[in-house]
Amino acid sequence: SSWTFDFSFTESLKRYGRNIDPVVALSYVREINKTFVDQVEKYEMFLDVMKDLTARRLAT
């Protein structure tokens, strides 16, 4: 499962009332990637949750 950080993610966050700097958000995703480098399934689960949030399939 691959996921790219793009402008639509930032726009999605704004819809939730969160004005998040895309550079900070990307840095966070990279840190999660480093943390779970040996646990690919957990990292992919994190990405799936992020995709669901972006698509508004999960409530915050």
C-alpha cells in the first residue's frame, strides 16, 4: 500500500478545521515511517487510517 502526501490531504485537514502546515504533516508521516520501518503492516495500517481520514470515512 503506497500513499503520497499531496495537496488534497492538506485541503482535507482544513475541512476539519485544522490548518496544518504540509511540511510539518509530511515530517510526521516520515517519522512514523522510520518508527515502523521493521513493522510494515503497522505502517500500512497507519497509512490506511490517514487515507480514511482524508476521504472522510472516519469521524474525528
